[in-house]
Amino acid sequence: MTHSFTRRKFLHQVGAAGGSAAVYQMALALGMMPSKAFGAPQLVAPLNGRKRSVVLLGGGLSSLMSAYELERAGYECTILEASHRIGGRNFTVRSGDFIDEMGNPQYCQFDDQPNLYFNAGAARIPAHHHYLVHYCRTLGVQLETFTNVNYNAWIQNDAVAGGKPIRYRQFVSDARGFIAELSAKGISADAFDSNLSAEDVERVLQFLRNYGDLDPNLLYKGSNRGGYVQPGIKAPTAGMLEHGTLHERLDFSELLKSDFWQYRMHFGESEDQAAAMMQPVGGMDNIVKGFVRNIKSPMVTHAQVKDIRIGEAGVTVVYQHDGQNKELKADYCLNSIPKHLLVGIDNNFPAEYIQALSAIGRGKMFKIGIQMRERFWERDNIYGGISWTNQNIEQLWYPSHGIHSEKGIMLGAYTWEHENAEFFARLDPQQRFEAALSQGEKIHPDYRKYAENFVSITWQRMNHHMGCTAQWTPETRELYFDYLQQPLAGRHYMMGDQISYHPGWQEGAFSSAHNALSELQKRVSAELASA
Amino acid sequence: MTHSFTRRKFLHQVGAAGGSAAVYQMALALGMMPSKAFGAPQLVAPLNGRKRSVVLLGGGLSSLMSAYELERAGYECTILEASHRIGGRNFTVRSGDFIDEMGNPQYCQFDDQPNLYFNAGAARIPAHHHYLVHYCRTLGVQLETFTNVNYNAWIQNDAVAGGKPIRYRQFVSDARGFIAELSAKGISADAFDSNLSAEDVERVLQFLRNYGDLDPNLLYKGSNRGGYVQPGIKAPTAGMLEHGTLHERLDFSELLKSDFWQYRMHFGESEDQAAAMMQPVGGMDNIVKGFVRNIKSPMVTHAQVKDIRIGEAGVTVVYQHDGQNKELKADYCLNSIPKHLLVGIDNNFPAEYIQALSAIGRGKMFKIGIQMRERFWERDNIYGGISWTNQNIEQLWYPSHGIHSEKGIMLGAYTWEHENAEFFARLDPQQRFEAALSQGEKIHPDYRKYAENFVSITWQRMNHHMGCTAQWTPETRELYFDYLQQPLAGRHYMMGDQISYHPGWQEGAFSSAHNALSELQKRVSAELASA
């Protein structure tokens, strides 16, 4: 008790000096963190002295999780990774880091400060992504709240309001108002086949009044939800000492000209994007570092796989390393090489396997991180979240961390549309920077003057990736998904977020590893039972 | 340049050891934070050697801001505070702290750890609260993201679904779906007087499809926005390796039985509650500490004001301190004593001033902070945010900070309804704890087993407060608000969040100080000009 009290006192002092992150790291070191795992089934049974070897192709999260779990059960593991780094599309870019993009190699010029990083791949964590949260917990990766939707951010569309940016809250408030008004008219006119009682109808009308902030006549006349005419340095007490002035409400047909409502307005309602979202303190790759710290098996980078042979007794992989071809034999192979690269590697897979791998589309994605000398967006009352535009850059992200510090890294473009990813892929880095700046200026007029340097990444041109999120269609799902989840000859197991219902999410990678490990366990159990 | 590089390197090392909070504090100490104020007008002109004295009654934020600004302009200030502490309703409760509630004095039993605190008063910061954010920046109070709305939290209502809690996302998704369906029927029937073109009607229908996630026939059949049937330890890959199973959609008339939609569902849309919200790292009272560190003027606690006399030449205040009546004369008085207590203090105010002060209602508010031995809500995928219930406790809050650490303080009740504040006021602390636990169990069945200790606070019974958020009506606003914003005889200036359009918000207090300082400056300028 005294001992514990002393440790807590100590932590308290650490906290006073270094804040909660320092306390967290220290508490981990002192063993004061909860040891009970909140959430993962044991997938791999201990070998109890028997020997089994596994080669893991690709150094992304599915391989890291697999190696971590297999190693603990006594398996001998080797990870082969073609690129210079472990982590795959979990990639946090900091000062000096190398971007190995085909034709556009870049070194990151950011200042060397802990807050100045850019998650070039995975960048947010939904709380229900079970394995992801579990490993953050288990590996001691500290998480913090991530702002995904910000009502103070901007939406901008060239076709709407003369291209002038509109606050997210204003658009959403007006959209809800118009919808509620429409609904109220619909129900008042009793124009539809309603199963609602008279009491329910009254409740619906009351609901709509609240939902859309309608006036007593069920009309939408604007709402303070949309915010008051911009308070700021010159009017810091707007709305505080007197009634504020509401924004003029948007015209509904003007609002409908924006593509924003087509999905972006609803993005924060979706299963994987709804609050609360999280991020690791200090960069997404702390997850990778957490695994790397806890895996003893060899991880060979610059190891490019040339040939994969599945045999009766195991799998033989030939890879190029240090200018030489090397051969590695293992009992099993867990393979997360991107399917569009895998089909170009010599192998003895069945033809239908190759056909299945070839049928999945290859995603394209562009991001640019820009170092800003001043966190000018905070003057605009923006702390984290996303502004949306119909230009090629699509999104601007503001960092959720480092509030009120000196500089910040903004995400100056994040493309969901392939044509926008291709637009940027055709440009050289300096041209990308220029395009990002001139498009960003439509949202933040003085954007350019804060930009100090940048780093850009086109995932479909990154060496050893050559693609981003796997593109499945209902047809390819139907035809190939279950098939690719099955092992080949009990020896070869496909993995990676590509083999999940959530490609592009880290949890997809972990889930695919869950599947591969479960299948592998079945196989090993059968082997051992019959031995 | 070399110098700067060295300092950054140093900071980087600090960051590696202690996280971003440590870096922030260190950067402040090194003078590397931006010095340029982002946002406050200069309210008080320097006296340039002339003498002026101000007595500030009440030690809340309006007095702290005023003393901070006046001192810098050369005014001689004294703060008199009746209670044992500075800060007013900015009150962070930690291990050992005293709750001075009439009839129910309590000492906080929380473990002594930095993450285990409870913001018993102000607890969140909207980004557009300009002075609040300005002073956090200026005083070096580090902010972090605060989760206000969490789609994974619960809503619970005894009259709905047999009292079973429902995920926020499920309720909201279904509510949006039903509304969109109603609207679509309304517009399809052309039952209202529409100014929309045929093209617009098509856009509206498309909008509604996206808004409510309707099916191609414009019917709402459920949505993955509502989440899949609970993934968890037993099914960590639900929805990841196969299509997930959607929740069955709620019946609209069932949904309408909940009072949730009456305002709570929309609370995260409102001007002051919409994302992104923030909180100071380590507790709200870091703002108070920031002021206290930077104010040199005397702050006298346990100083209870007995008499206020406004004269031609200044203001005379009699206060009790150390068992004696003491007299303090000052040129001006800035007064933030709660209006319902002020009217009971001897004074020579005009009768109509007393009448105005008396007309404003006295708010009531109850909160209870409970120390939980395990952060069980994180197993439920809840990280921050609020669950809502129609029971007396009204709200459960989960901490946004300390993710994955050992213990946490939950807010076990936060009442907005006066009748609920009164329900808890009638109970002694142990009874309150029991009531909070048994009500919380309807949301988290095993809630009780994690609860270690608690601290409760009833603001309407707190000594020297005896009330919470001032209650204005449209009528009292019309009659008295402008009047109370005006100085009395150029000598006495009312302040506090009570004299703002945002009572209950820290920004209301700062805005009222803005008003008082502006009025005072006018007065002093006139005096000096005529001197």
C-alpha cells in the first residue's frame, strides 16, 4: 500500500512536469497498466516444443500481428519485406524520412519536432475496430481523441455561393431545416399512407420542430445551430453580450448544387467514421513500433520475393536481397503482398487463384502534408477535422494534436476519387505543391503564405505498393472472396486488408490475419493430431 | 539557426521521453511558443503613472480576467473571495479536495493520480469561445480534444424498448431514415407548395436517399450507420471478414416514445456544443492556475462581503475576514457576486437595481464524479462522450483523456432539469451515490462493481454560491439586461456569466468582464480627460 502510494506520488510529479503522456509511459514502465487484455481470442495454440516455421511475406500489419501471435506460441517466423521499411501503409512521415515514389523520390523537409508528423497512410482509429484497439492497449501505444467532423470547418464548391466557403455547421443546419420542413409538410398534408396514430403525428411534428429547429409554424427560418455572423478578434463577444446576428440562411436549391450532401455531409454518420475517433499520440506508426519492439523474429527489409513454390512438405520462397537470390523454406507461408504485385511473381498457384487475385481492382490515393509556419486555422476557430471542396484536393485536414503550438502539418489534399489521385500522379512534387496551394486558397485565402515545405505521396506509384485500397465489387466478392480466404494446400494463406470487408483500414489487415491464423491453427491441429 | 536547431533537438528528446504535453511545457519555458496574441482587443489603456484602484468582488473568471488586464495597465487591484478557493464554478476536484456544500461537506477520496480528476463545474470549451481560447493560449494552458458526442454511447429510456439501452448511432440512424422517408413521400406527393424545379426535386430525392440512407425505392430499411450487431471479444471480426448483421431497425413510433429526440439528439448540433470541443489537459482549473500564476494583486479568500457603499469619490466595501470586519476603499468596484447573494448584502444601490438583480432566476445543478477501478466502458467501445437517460441522473460522461489507463473518473450524473437537481439535493452523499449507481445500472449492468468512491456536488447548496446558471427569461432580458450591463454611478460594474447571454459558460464570464472593462475604460478616459 505504501509502495503503491509512493509510486502514485511519483507519477503525480511526473504528470506535473510532463503531462499525461509522460505519466502513461512511466506507468507502463512501472507495470501499473492493466494487464488484463480487454479483447482478443487466443487464435494460436502453443506448440509445446514441436517445431513449425512460417514465412511472412510483406511487412504490413497483418504480418506483424501474425508474427507477434505465432512467436508467442513457439513458431519460428521470418518476415520478408520488399521496401526499406516495416509497416506498409501505416506510414508516419517525419523530418528526413524517405518517400520511395516511382519517379518522384522525396525526402521530408519538416522541422524535426514531435508534433510535426504526417500520417501518409492510415490516419484514424474507430473505437469498434477491435483488434486495432486491442493491440494499442497491449503494446502500450497511447491513444488520444481525433476530431473527424468539425462544425467550424469549411465546405467549398465552385458552383455554390460563388465558390465562397461555407461553414460546415451552416450547411448542415440549413440542410436539416429544409428537410424537417419538407417532412412536416408531407405529414401535415397526410399525403402518404401513414400507420401513425394522431398522437404519433403530433410527436412527429414536435420531433421535426426540434430536429430542424423549425419555427412554431413548422417553417425553417434559420437557426443559431448554423452559428452567428463570424465573431473574432474585432467582435470577441458577438452573441455573448447581446443577441447575435444569425447567418442568412442558404437557399435550398443553392445548397443542392453542392455535391457535399451527396455523401460528405453524411460521412461522420457512417459506421467507421462516427465519433469518437482516435489516433496514437505522436504518429500512427507507434503501432508498428509497438509490434517491432515486441517481435524477436527476423524482419528482413529490401527482400524482394521472386518465386513462391507450394510443395507437399512446405513452401519455398526465393527472394532477392543484397544483390543475391536467397531461398527460404518454411512449413507455411502467410502472404500479404499486394495482389496486383503478387500475380507478377513466379509461383505455382492454381490458375483460378491467379484469376481471383487479378480480378480485384487496384486503388489509387494521393495525400500531401504541408508544414505551416503558423496554425492559422486556429484563428478561424478550427481545431482538427476536415474541410471539403469539390476541387482535386477534396479535403483539408487540420491536426487534432499540438493545439496552440507554433507550427503544424496540414493535410493539403486527400483524394477519394481515382481521377483526383491521377491528376496529382501526373504532376511532379513541386507542381503538386503549387496545385494544392492554389486550390487551398479558395478555402483559406492566405493559405500560401504560411506554407514552408511539403511532402507528397501517390500510393499507386509507391515502389512495392503500386496501389492503395483494394477495389472489390459485389460481383468479385461473390466470386472470389471466400475462395481467397481459404488456404492453398494448407500451406499458403492470403492476408492483408485486401482480403477483408474493410480494405484501406488497419482493422481489415488484422481481421485477415485473424482469418489466416484461424485457418493455420486448424491445419496444425490436424497435423499434430495425426502425427 | 544552430541555436534553434539545438533547442528543437532537445525538444524532440523531451517528446520521446515525456510526450507532447512535456514538449509543450518545455517549449513555453524556452520561449518557443508563438508570442503573437491570436485574439483579444486591448480593453484597458495604460494609466501611465496615474493611480486608480479597483476592488473585485468574487474570485471567479470575470474577476481573474479583469485583474489580469487591469494590473497590466497599472491599476491597483484587490480580489475578495468569500470561499476558501479561487475559481468560482471553474472547479476541478482531485484527491483530498474539499466540497463546501451546506449540510454535506465532503472530501474527495479519489486516488492521487493526474488523470483522476472531475470538472465539477465548467467542463468543456467550444472553439469559438474567443476569450476562453485566447487566455488558454496566452497563459500556456494546454488544450486537448474533448469528445462531446459519441455514436457508441447509449441512450436509455424506461418507456422505450423495455428500458433497454440503445446505441446513439442506432437511434440517430433510424431517426434520420424515418425523416428522410417522410420527406421523400411528402415531396413525391407534391403535397406542398414547392418552388423547386423538376431538376431540384430530383436532387432533393437524391439528397434524401443519402441523408437517410434510403433504399432505391426511397424507403428506410435500416443502415450500417446504425452499426452491426455488437462485435466484441467473441466476434472481433464481425463485419470485417463477412457481411455484418445489421441491428433490426427501431419502430418509428417506439423511437418517438423516447424524450431523447426532444433536444438531446440535437444537442451536438447546437452552437456551443458542436465538435470540435476541447478541454485543458489535466483539469479545467489549469485556467484558474494560469491566471493565478500571472496576477500579482492580492486575492483574499475567506473574505465575505458585508456592505457595499457607492460614493462620489469611490466605493467602500466592508468584508469579514479572520473574524473581523475590514474596510476597503477603491475608486471602482467590479462585482461578480451571485445576484441572489448580492441582494442580501447591505448596500446603497438604487431600488430598481435590487429589483433587477432579484428578478433573475437561480439555477440548480447536480453532478457526481465516480472513481471506477477499471475503464469498463472502453470494452464497450466507448471513448469519451455522453450516454443519456430519462432517469434523474440524465447523463453519464466518459472521460476523453487517460485512454487505456488503469482507472477513470466517470460523471455519474449531470442534471439539466431543476427537479433532478432537487432530487439529489434532498439526499445525503451516500444516498446520492446509491441512486447514481442503481440508475447507472440500467445502462451498464455491472456498473456498481467498478465503483470505488465518489464525490457529489449540488451547486444550489454550495456555500458562497447557492445557485448555478442564472435563469433569464425573454421578459427579464427585455426589462433588466441592458440596465445591469450599465455601471452604477460610474463606480460599480456588475460582472459574471450571470450578466451575459451565455450564463453557465466561462465565455459568459469573460464577456461580462469585457463589458465591465470597456465601460470602466470609458469612465476613466473621461475622468483623465477632464482632470
